[in-house]
Amino acid sequence: AQRVTQPEKLLSVFKGAPVELKCNYSYSGSPELFWYVQYSRQRLQLLLRHISRESIKGFTADLNKGETSFHLKKPFAQEEDSAMYYCASGGSQGNLIFGKGTKLSVKP
Amino acid sequence: NAGVTQTPKFQVLKTGQSMTLQCAQDMNHEYMSWYRQDPGMGLRLIHYSVGAGITDQGEVPNGYNVSRSTTEDFPLRLLSAAPSQTSVYFCASSYGGRDNQPQHFGDGTRLSIL
């Protein structure tokens, strides 16, 4: 079965430090991968989609098929980046398969 | 353009009560789904629909029913609420199909079962 793993429940960094949120997936084909962000008590918002190769709010994510990873990176974290981040893989029925999420805390 | 609208935002129920969580979208999306979000569990798919009149079970369907009589609406019913159903429920919609279009989420319904 498809699975998305986010090994870190909590990641705490200082403002201005680089941040990397890890995501690994299990899927033998060409996965559709996403990063969603949820600010405190708000709805989930799409942050990145791997096929669009965009940079949103300074975040980037590269698909590494060899390592089956889709880590989210930002060179300089900001306090407003504090949120819950979910990595997700497109499922076979059009659904999303989510990792358990990583809470990013950016300290001043 | 309201996007995905969920009502109510908060609800407290007693064990055994029934209720319906409403979800509506105005984007003419074919695909709609319900997830529950629990601490340390991420989001898990409850039920989904690929179009009006078509529904199917997700990962955690037990205790929930859905129907899709129109493209716009996708209500989630709890027939006999249990404390284990205390959670935050999110409805989502997308253009659908098997190419996994990005999903648009509602604001969520925070449900507590006493």
C-alpha cells in the first residue's frame, strides 16, 4: 500500500536558519506529490506540487526517485512559517495519502 | 467564489446522537472527499465521491455514511456518535480524475462526542 512518512513530529529552528522537513514515500510508479501547510486552526492550503516545480513563500521541494524522498526546504526560516506541514501522495482513487505531519516552530 | 464551505464549525454531541456535517463547493468539482484529522495521525480518508451519485469508502469509513445527490453537496452523517469520533473533519474537493489534481479544503468542523 502507498505510504507517506514524515519522520519528525516537531522541528524547531531559529529565525534565519535553514529548514528541511523530511518526507519519504513508498510507491513504485511515478507519484504525484504535494506539500500542504496548515496554519494554526486554519484550513489546509496547497504549498507545493512537485510537477509544477514552483517556489512558494521561499519553499522548494525536489523529488528524488532514488531515495523516494520529497523533502521541503527553505534557506532562511521566518516566524510566520510556523505551522503544521503535511506531505501527501496522490492515491489511486484521486484521494490524498497524508503523512502524519511535522510541526515547524520558528523561534525569534 | 466561496470555495469549499463546511458547517457547522463546532459541534458537541452526546454518545448515541446523530448529526450531519455539511459540505458544499461552488467550483463545479467532480471529486469530493471527507478526512478526519487526529493528533499524531495526520489526515485519514473517510469517504469520497468521484461524481454525483457515486460514493466509495476510504481508509476509515466505519460509523459514517455519505451521499452525493448533487455535484455541489457532499454531507457526512454520523448515525450514532461515539467518543472515538471526536476529531476535526475536513471536506475537500478537486477537479477529480486519476491525475490527482490539487485539493481544496474547507475550514473544518471540530466535533466533540461526550
